[in-house]
Amino acid sequence: MIKIGVIKEGKTPPDERVPFCPEQVNYINANFPDVKVVVQKSDVRRYKNEEFQNQGIELVDNLDDCNVLMGIKEVPIADLIPNKTYFFFSHTIKKQAYNRKLLIELLDKKIAMVDYETLVDKNGSRLIGFGRYAGIVGCYNTFFAYGQRTGLFNLKRAYQCFDKSEMLNELPKIKLPNDYKIVITGGGRVAKGIIEILEKLNIQKVKPADFLSNTYCYPVYTQLFPEDYNKRKNNQPFTVREFYADASGFESNFMPYAKVADMYISGHFWAKGSPFIFTREDAKSPDFKIKVVGDISCDIDGPVACTIRPSCIKEPIYGYHPTTEQETEFNNPEGITVMAVDNLPCELPKDASKDFGSEFIDKILPHLINDTEHVIERATICKNGNLTPRFEYLRDFVNGEVKA
């Protein structure tokens, strides 16, 4: 019997999400005879204790008798229970310095740490995440930023909405110029979430080549993939395989789009060493037209030059002045309005949790019961007091021999 305990989130500020909504816990308990899920009492979740109780789910004060513990954010060190299997976003696999002590404690307490981010299929593709809701909320927030910059409309903030449905009811307020052009980057979960909102707004999708060369009497967007916004330095044909193997021989080809686009929304994955999408020098060009940027990827001082800091849910936008390279008022006509909230799914915790739980039940839970395809094994960072072979590269980080 696998007994799963859903953890009360202990990180500050608290996260209102949960791995499973009440109906999903009920479904697991009813349909998986070898699994039982209990829920630790919590006063911080958007799903209240009563909602779990109404589904007949057992609420508990402690999880000592559970063998698998599931949360969302990092578990405070003082709350870790030795010799358990944990699922949460540990933020350790990139050698994040602020979580080095957490990784050491996971080892010392002989915890089996399964990070949601490391749950991948045999080809290395991620199986689960909150990317879709990052895209949905990030796109919505970018239009909020446009409304604030221009004063044309005022959207209710997503986090103040009861759920996604209430947020979508705000979309008719959005008014765009007839010739407005939006460019997005990426093709994964985040980009799909962005496109969900664009389609709800009936914004027409056009091919990149048409986006560059045509004018329209209605708002349009185009979706760019790495081969669209990168090119070889030697003008040889672009090959995706070579780009991902070694990006040093490539450079950005984004400026043609920046010359005609009004808004940019990022949904790409950017690897260190890859070309910047646009640089601070690019943004200084008189031909650079983009005035609103929704940087969902939010790599600070990275590929999107105007993202100089993350923003927060309560204050989601700021301005970037290309000439001074400094922050300015979000509505400065000479600046770029930037939306760079780095925890976007938290704004719709109920919907995001339900979406995440559905993916877990479908793609992960069968492997937790019987891991014949080694999905859980591949994702386990440490176990029995030692790093697993796939994550042995973290050894020098644990030992303090290199800086993160």
C-alpha cells in the first residue's frame, strides 16, 4: 500500500496551490486500491479543508505514517521527515545556492527526493508542470500591462478572480488597435497557454514571413520557434539538432520581428550559452518598435534585455528605459512596459492545481505504483543518503567545492 500525504505548504510567502484538488483525491482513493491519499490540514490553500472533508477525505495533523509526501514548493528543512519519499519542486538541480542546505538535509535524512521538474520520459521530455497556467496567466497579465500603459482599459487582476472562468470574463474589455501585432516565442506548455488566451480574443495567427511583410486591418500574432529567431553566424542553413547541441555558432534573428511588432510574449526555454533574443543595444535602436513585453520565461539579465528583475503578483509591471538601461515608470512613453512575474500559476491556484493533478494522475501515478519504465527512478535526485547516478553532477555543489 502506498500512502500519500498531501503536505501543508510551509514556505513563505505561502503558496495556495496543491498537488490534487479534492475531487482528484477522491478519484484516486476510489480507483487505485493500492493507494490511499490523506491531506494535512492547512489554512493557506485556496481549496479549503472543508472542501476535502466534503469529499470524504481524511484530514490529518501529521504525516508520519505516510511513505510518500507531496507538496508544491520547497519543504522547510525543519519540516522534513527522515526516510520518506518526497515530491515537490526542490529548485536544486541547477545548483541554486539558496537551496544547497535543503539538498544536504535531504541527503542527511536519507530522503528519496523526486522533483516534478525531473520527471521525464525516455526521450528527456518533461511529463508534468505548471507551464500551461504560466502561459495563460502570463498572457492575460501582458494585456493588463498594455491596458495600464495606454489607459485604454483596466482588467481585474487574475489573482483577484475566483477562478479561470471569472478571469476569462474580463477579456471583452481588451481593446487593441486594428493593426496591432504580437510576437510570441516557444512551442511548449507555456506557449500553448499563451495561445489559449490569444484565441479567446480572436486574434488571428499568421505565418512569420507574412507577419514581417504584410499589414493587416485587424490584430494578429505570430509564433516563433528557435529556427525563426536564430540563425547561423556563417549564414549556413539552420539545423535544430546542431543548435541544441552547441549554440555558440548561432546568433539572434529576432530584430526583424522587433521592427514590426507592438507586443512580445515569451514562452520559450532558454539555455545558458544560447544567443540572447534581443540585447540592450537592440532595444536602443530607433527601429525597435516593441513597447510591451510579457516575459513569462523571466531569465533575469538574460535573453530578453528589458527583464532586469522579476516582478511580483501584487506589482506585476515596471518600465525599462532602453537609453539609460534602468528601470523607469511603467507608462513612460520612451520606455518598455515589462511584465515579469516569476510565479504566475499562483494567481489561479484552483485551476492550476486541478490541471497539474490531472497530469500527475494520468502520467505519473501509474509509474509510482509500478515503475517498470523507470520514470520515478530517473527523476529521483537522491536516495538512501546519496545522490543517484543521474544527479552525481551535484556532488561538488553539495560539498561546497564550487559556487552555484
